[in-house]
Amino acid sequence: MQTSADTTPQEKIFIRDGLYFLIIVQEGRVTHFTGNVSLSHADFVKRSVGKLPEGAWVGSATKNDGYLTAINSYTFYQNQLPASPEIQKVVHDKFC
């Protein structure tokens, strides 16, 4: 599991169509991510940071038909809707 997303600002992570990454966004950047989707969002958060920090967001990033989107975690938000525009931007800055 990737425990920290500290990479150079220009470095992007490529996501192939149909694949998912679990991600945590905090303070305007992706702080943690993993391609291990056998984890639940709750387990991912627990293993990465223990408890989701206040103001952080957790969900999935996926690409379908070439379109990358961030989806809210049902476990934490009781919906699987696309994340807010602010989260979408952070995800697009990190992944392609």
C-alpha cells in the first residue's frame, strides 16, 4: 500500500480504464492512495491514518471511457456520487 503521496508535483499516476484507486485527500492534496481495492474504505483509512482526519475526504478514483472521476466513499458519506469540484481538481492534478 502506498502510505504517502509525496511525489514531485509534475509526476502523475496513470490509471487504466476500469481500474480504481482508493484515495485520501487532505488540505488540497492526495495524501494517501492504493490500488489495493480488496480493502474497504474503512480498512484503507485505518491502515493509512488510523482515523480519517477532520476535513479530509476519502473515496475512489476511477477512469471509464477515458474519463477520470473521484467518487465519494459510501462508507463515510452514505452515497457514491461524484466528489465536489475541489476534490475532482485535486484528483486530476495527481492522476491521469
